[in-house]
Amino acid sequence: MSLSGVVLDNGWERFPARLKKVYHFESYTDALAAAKKIDDLSTIMDHHANMSFTHKCVNGCELELEFFTFEAKQITEKDYDAAQAVDMILSKDKVVMSKYSYNLREENIAKYPASPRGSSKLLKCDGPGNVTYYNNFAEVFATLAHGCHLVFNDSRVLDARLFVKDGSGSKLELMVLDLGSVDVSGACANTPLQAMIRAQDVQVGATFEEYGGNGLIEVVGVKGVWQEDEKSDGNGTECFVTIKSKASIEDYLSKAGSVPIPPYLHRDSEEVDKEAYNNTYAVNSGSVAAPTAGLHFTEKVLNEIGPENCSYLSLHVGAGTFKPVMVKDARDHEMHAETFTVSVRELKTIIKAMKKNKPLMVVGTTSSRTLESLFWCGVKRIRGLDNGSRILSLGQFDWVPLKVGEGRNVSRIAAFEALVEGLEETDYIKGQISLMISPPIYEFRVVDHLVTNFHAPDSTLMLLVSAFIKDANGTKIPQIYEDAQANGYRFLSFGDVCLFSRPGLTGTIR
């Protein structure tokens, strides 16, 4: 009897009762890492693979996978779906960051925001890729957004940058990295905070004095090296600290902290930054970096759009959002988890807009990742994979196994309705998400139009925008960015803004 099966187009061998494929890796460690990814997605699908390793010394390692449905004693649709999900995760086509990058010129980095607010430039790129330049955001945006429903992130930035003295009296930066899962109204002394101290070899038990005389800060845990790109102020130590104060975290930071403007600005924060680095509609404190796409909106622009055409959610932005991709394959970049909150009332408003066929124009990458994550959480709910939990979660690549099988046919309306079913409008849905969006395989399911700033060359945000406009080969975004620089556009957090439309949409914005 032949030991070979029928080789399918995707490289899997089909036997009467199983599917088999062998993957080759350069090292045993790489094979183990791949097995961990497969186990994670298999857990979500509730369909696990048989795995076996063959170590070939200097020739690397082979990982053999088999899928079969025990109950049916034959190959089922579940096996084919699982095989497709594995192929998506282990695709040999690396996501190379340089492919989606560009050469950022120092003179194009905005050191201060446009003044007055809203006077920034706007670049519009429609679905087919046609680019239009506008000199003043506030003068044209409401017209461009006509007929759309907008979604904003209303998280407010806290003064999360502190300065401390070490034992020798040297002044060091201490940056709170993430407040998303922290009750900022709680007492400092009771809450370990994730932080970065810009120094090497920080040890557990080390104590620092806040530079302005506002008490002591103790290191209670060390995670490792905190890496930043060459445009920042150097690397540091990622750790956990407690502030020896009876004040609430929010009150303490308001008194002792400074506005956490990005380090690549190479300037101290100023009093004007307290307003300039927050959105006019920001109300829920918890971010340590601004959702900067919203910085262009004025009260006048919001009124022109109309409150009935706007919805709000809160995703508290952590510093990890802007960590550079420093691995050969961007899929191996670890996305940090971010905490979001959205009211059922707002979700139902978004659902109504979708049912009216109003395009969703989403302000910022944080709002976009939240909405896309909510869609996949809705798919999990429909497939009975989340036990109906009010606290949602979505891992970096959880969407992959959710996309195959039943997931490929779930509409965004159905996904959102599954999340709000049985809840009151006054209820809130919360969760933690670390969704990674990158080309060439991620396809947006919720966002129709994306309002976003110009991003750093080595950030995951470049990957998100590339995926949004379906720039699988990295030929579109770098050219759009280079042309914008040539046209005098200002980049990064305080810079100008883009309005992208997803390719393939029916109809256009004005």
C-alpha cells in the first residue's frame, strides 16, 4: 500500500482520514516557536494537530503536522479550515519591515502642533489610490466626511513622564508605560505600575527619589531591556514600580509628572502641551500617549459633522504602541495588550449606522484596532468560543483561526449584535486586545475610511495602514509618504493627517 497521499495545491497531503504537512525550520527553537503558535490557534478552533519533530542537526528541524476528525473517522471541513489557518500563520513570506518603510527626513518631523488647532494639512487617498492634497484640515474635513459615521477614541493622556534621582543624584527619566488596566483613581502605594527607567542594570529593590521632592519610587519587578529607535533618547529598563504616596495615581501624576510627548521631539514638554497633546473630546483618563489622529479636530469641525454622526470608545494607549519593529519578520514582533471600554449605547449606535449603509470613518489606528478586534470578538461569541464573557480578549493572531470556517461569512453587523445581545444601553463592554494588523493577509472587516497621521518608518502602524490600502508589496505607502514629504507635509504625532479609503468600496467620499 502506498505511503503517499494526494498532494493538494497548498502542499498538504490528503490521506483517506487525515491531512499531513511537513514544515522545515532553521533550528529546533524556531520549530518550537511555530508549534506554540499552532497550539494557540488550535485552542481557539478547538481542533488540535498531531505534531512531531525531527531534529536534523545542522540541517535544521522538521515539524510534521496531522489533522483529522476523530469522531467522523474521516477528513472534514474542520480539518481543511485548520490547515488553512496554519498556512496563514506559518507562511514563508516574511513580513519585512523595510518593505513598508520610507526615509523620514528630520526637517519633516513636526516638533509642535499646527496652530491654531485644525490648520494642519490633509492628504486624501481614495480607494483606487488617487491622492489629493488639502492645505487646511478644518476647512474641508466635514465636507469630506459627509454621509459617514465617525468613531473616535476619547481616552485622555495623563502626565506620565517623571524624573527621579538615583543614589548619586543623577537625573533619570521614568516613563509610565501603560495605565490601561489601572484604576488611576486608586492610591499609588497599592498599585504597581509598568514603567521604563532610562538607565541600565536597574535592580529589584532599588529606590529612587522623585526629582521634585514628591516622595520615593521603588522598583518591585524587572522585566528586561526597553528598546527604542535611534531617534529617541536611548534604551532603558522595563520594570514595575510603586510610588510611595497616599495620593491617587491621577493626582500624583498631575502634580509630579509632565506631558509624555514623544522622545524623538528632543525637547522638554511645555505648559501648552497639556492641551495640545490631548484631543478636544478626550474625557477618560488612562493613556500615556495621545491617539494623535484626533488632534486635528476642533469643536467647530465636530459641530459641522454633527453629534448624531459620531460615536466614542476608549482605548488607553500605552507606550508599546510605538515600539519599533526590530525583528527580521514583523510577525514575530510582540504586540502589547491594550485595554478598551465601549458602552453598549455607542455600539448600538454604530450598528444602526451600519444598517443604514453609512460608511464608518474611523479616527485613528487605536479606534480602528478596537473596532476590528470587536468584530473578531463577535465572531468568537457567535462560534461559542468565549463562554459569553463580558470581559473580551483577543490575542495577536487570534483572528486567523476565527477567519476560516464559519468566520468567513460573519457580517460586521452580526458580530457586533452578538456582543450587545441581552445587554442594557447603560452597560459597558471591556477587554484587552493585542491584534496585529499587517499585510499581506489581513483584510479589514469594519473600517471603511481611516483618518490617521503619518507614522514612524519602523512602527507596526505602517503595517496597519499598508494592510488597509491593500499594499501587499509595499509599493504604495512608501511612495505616498515620500511624495508628502516633498510637498512639505509634517510627520508623526504633531504632524499633518491622512484620510485613506479602503480599496473596493462602492461609492466615494467627496
